[in-house]
Amino acid sequence: MRAGKGSNGGWPVDPRALLYGWFGAGVSLVVWAALLTAWGMLAEREPSAAVLRTLALLSVALGGYFAGRRCRCRAWLNGVLTAAGFCLALTWLTGGIGEGPWLWLRALLFLSFLGMVGGIIGGLKRHTG
């Protein structure tokens, strides 16, 4: 198997890109939480579960974007691994698999897809910007 273009014959997964993606996803999740908390306190409302879920999914896609922008090759793979690692971290922080392993696996696959799309967009932005 030939090495990817720009990888210098190295491993296709860049650990620094993964850390950058996880950090970006975590920071964006904290920023969304702070903004939602401030909005909830000012408006005296509680955000819906759909808003919270949407912002968490956006954070995963942003993490994939940051990882794809940072890596040297195979941005989609770095985005997938960033999303999968972030999903595992969120699973650990929230107390494990709640409803069942099949629902968790479906969520993991969907988050990995979002990370892949974010990684692809980040990789394209790296080459054009």
C-alpha cells in the first residue's frame, strides 16, 4: 500500500490532529453550554433536548473539521477517529451506555459520519485556504 500524498510515508493518522480535534470539539461544547446557560438565565427558559442534541452534533462536526484541517493526509479518517473518541469520552462522562448497545452503536456510527464530513471539509479548506 502506498503512502498518502503529503504523509512522507508515515502513518495516516496524525495524533496531533486528533488532539486538536478533540480539544476543538470540547471547547465548542463548553462554549455552547455557556451560551445556552446564559440564554436560559436571561430568558428564564430551559432549552429543549433537540437544541442540546443539535449543538452537541455540531461540536462533533467541528472537531472533525479541526482534525481534518490539521492533519497531513486522510482527513476523513482523522475526522472519524476524532468523532469516535469524542463519543467514547462523552459516553464515559455521562455514565455509560443507557438504553442499549444497539442505540449506542447507531449513535457512534452517526457521529463518526459527522466527523468524516467535518474532516473532509477541513481537509478541503486546508488545501484551498
